[in-house]
Amino acid sequence: MYLNGQVLTEDLHFWDHYEHRVPVQIYLEKQHNDIGFVEAITAYYIKINNVYYRREFFTFISRPGY
């Protein structure tokens, strides 16, 4: 179970959100950038809303119930 606002960093976090269709909010330098469902996961990128977000540049936040 993930808390609303929990930071996602590990592959397992992203796979759980992918499998259970839990929304993820994306921030770039503390500013909201996007929100959606995980579509693909690689070592370097997370694909959400048909956009690949580089894991080292963006912050990913769990948004269950959104």
C-alpha cells in the first residue's frame, strides 16, 4: 500500500503502480509537470501519457485515489 504523496524511486514502486493502475504525479524541480498511469518502465525512463520521463530528472509521487 502506498500513501498519497509517497515518493517513488524503486522499480518495484513503479511496477506496483503499473499493475494496479495507481496514478503517478510527476514533478520537475518542485513544479507539477503531469499526472497519469505508468505505461512502461526502464532503468532510465518511466513512460506516462505516452511521454518518457527520465528518472534522474523528475520526481514521481504516488496519487492513489486521484
